[in-house]
Amino acid sequence: MLDALETVLSARLYRRAASTASTDAIPIACLFRNLVGLARRPIRLCAAAGYDSCDMLPELRITLLGTGTSHGVPMIGCTCDVCRSDDPRDRRNRPCVCIQSRQGAVLIDTPPELRLQCLAFGVRRCDAVLYTHHHIDHVAGLDDLRRFNWLQDAALPCFGQPATLDRLRQMFPYVHDDDPSYPSAKPRLDFMPINGPLELIGHRFTPIALWHGEMPVIGFRVGRFAYCTDVSRIPDESWPLLDDLDVLVLDALRKRPHPTHFNLDEAVETALRIGAQRTFFTHIAHELGHAEVNRTLPAGMGLGFDGQTFYCR
Ligand SMILES: [Zn+2]
Ligand SMILES: [Zn+2]
Ligand SMILES: [Zn+2]
């Protein structure tokens, strides 16, 4: 199954890498994937993984649209090695994931660079948004959802905990106001409280209760994929929801401890206990350089990177 979980950078990311970084700064494996990426769709990878055509792909295609912490990487005004790195995997937008099936696409969170992330990684459809919590690095791009209203000529359901939706109404009051002085182009969003698993794009999305410091937030499981960002503790009742995963994406902010995020050691320890076939870390600060840290991680684990795509049952 590991072959089926092969990861790729999108063609666009490679083009950007090729134009902004010297080739000797890109690892050999990256260059190989670059050639595959030029096909624009990873059909050759399907064959390599034992699938004869894209109709036979596993059900879920998951793309990490952003893997950075709230400041993003590079950070404004920082001259550290990671912020000046030529490795495209060290350029991290704020956290977001796109989950696609043959029936549609779901975004988890709407970070401030949402428009740029959708353009960079070919997201042209969104059937629903799931919110993990209301922190600004996860919601600031909400207005960019307007574009999907236009493309699909429909309102967009946005699911979250009731407290998250209340905060979104406070942060974006114009969305549901009848203010006649506001220009017409508001996003059409239906805020829907999450009370349990949701059926979306032909799959069941199960919320996972998590603690982000003292704040209750949620992650999500769909099929054998789970996404747990902004977490510093997993409550007892949530561990069974993390059994038998192909891929786990888990918060790992930095090496030093932090009151509301797993640091790298805590994330690795948690990932070992969960035991997913592969674990990619996200919400990464500038203290963690991609290549350097990946050399130190246990087998089956790695820092995620923007544009990373994998397939899941
Ligand atoms: Zn830096
Ligand atoms: Zn947060
Ligand atoms: Zn965050």
C-alpha cells in the first residue's frame, strides 16, 4: 500500500521551484518527481502504483495546500536559514487541505492565502468547507469562497462547531448582513453546526475532538485519512477514531515546547502511538528545515509540504 501513497509535487510547484531555485538545491528524488509532474496529472504514478487508469484510483485524493504555522514561512523580516532556503518545501502557506473524490471536493479551513493556494495547486471546485476552529490563520481567506459560488452557481455549506460559527459571524458580519451599502459580491455561505459525522462527496467525514491548549477544536477523519492540526492533546475518546489509518497529518510546530501545539518530539511520539502507515507533519514554523528535519524522523514520517498530494482509501 505504501506505493499507492506515493507523494508528488504539483507541476506548478515544480515550475516555480525550477524558476526560483538552482537545480542542485533540489534533491534527486524531487527532480524525478518533477518529470512526472510535468504530465500535469499523476497518471504515470497511478500506473506505477498498480492502477491501470485514473478510474481505478483509490477513492480519495488529498492535497496539502498549506503546511505553515500562523506566520507562514518565510516570515516577514526573518533572515534565518529556513526563511532564506532555496528548497521549495521550506515555503509554507497557512494550513489548509483539499480532499477530492470523484464526486467533488472539500476544503478544510480557509487560510489567508486561499486564492493563491487554489491557483497554485489547481483547486477549481469546492462543495463544502470544514472548519477546525476560528483562529485567523485558518479562516482569513473566507471571502475567497465567493469564487466557488460563481463557478458552481450555488451557496456553499460551511461546517464547524457552534462556537466556531459564532466567531465567524463576528469576524465576517457582512456575509449575513442585509447592509444595502455593501457591494453585491458577498460570499453565499450556509453556516451549519457539526453534530456528528457528515456525508460529503460520497464519503463520511467524522469530526475528531482535540485540545488546542485549553480550546476545544476538531480534526477530521475520512476513510483511512485523518487531519489533526492545531492540537496539543488528544482526549481519550478520540484515540479510537485514529485507528487503522493509511495517512495521518498531524500538528508539529517546532522543536521547543509550545502551550497550544505539539512540538516535534510530542508529534513523533503521538504518531508512533497512532501507528498510521504514513504520517506527515503540518503547521510547521521556520525553525524546522524540511530536508534537515526529515533526515532525523522515524521511517514512515516526514514534514509535509505545500502541494504534496497523496491517495487514500
Ligand atoms: Zn526565519
Ligand atoms: Zn489555532
Ligand atoms: Zn493555526
